[in-house]
Amino acid sequence: AKKLWKWAQKQSFTIGEVQYSSYALVLAEYKHVQELDIFLDTCQRSGMNFSYVLLGALVNVSAKQQDFRRAEAIWQKLVHEFGIVPNHIAIGARSKAHLHSGRPQASAEILDRMLADGHMLNPTLAENH
């Protein structure tokens, strides 16, 4: 993926949010944490605007890896530093990260805050709650 990314950057076609997000997900899946953080910071400084789609996807990777600390670090960076407004899917992924990390109370608290903020539960989130 790294070789492909370097090659793509040298080509004349435009690389957009989908391509940047896909590369970020590859870095997350293979636990290239420092490289992902640098990549996200570089993208942000260059004016790339990511959406709640990438937020949810990255947090979900951390949930699958049972790493709530990494999920929270991603949440901090993308929501609090970059200003991405999370949707119910991203919030659900955050809750899932805590649940899969053996923290059901934290998971339930995240869902309670989501409900208090006016978001709706989908069937999967309702079951987790």
C-alpha cells in the first residue's frame, strides 16, 4: 500500500478524500499508529477535510482490535482537534470499542450521551445498550 501511495502521488490524477481515507484505513488496520497520526496531521494542514465517515471507520478499526485507548486518541484528534461532527455510526463505533475492550459501563455511557444529544439508536446500538 505504501508503494502504491507513493506512486499515486506522482501521477497527474487528483487524489481525493476517498483515496486519502482508504490509505488511512490501511495504516490503521496494520497498526501503523505513528505514521497514521502524521498522515492525518499532514492532510489536515494541507486543507484536506475528512468527514464522519473516516472517523467512524477508523474508530471501528480500533474496536475490532479491542483497543479503546486508540479509539479515544482518534476521537480526540478528529472530533476535538479537526472539528469533525460525529454521526450516530461513529458514536456507535466508539461505544463498540469500549464494549469490545471489556468496558461495558463506558460503552453504555457513550450511548447514553448519544441519546441525550438527540441521536437515535439503530437496532445494533440498542442491543449493545
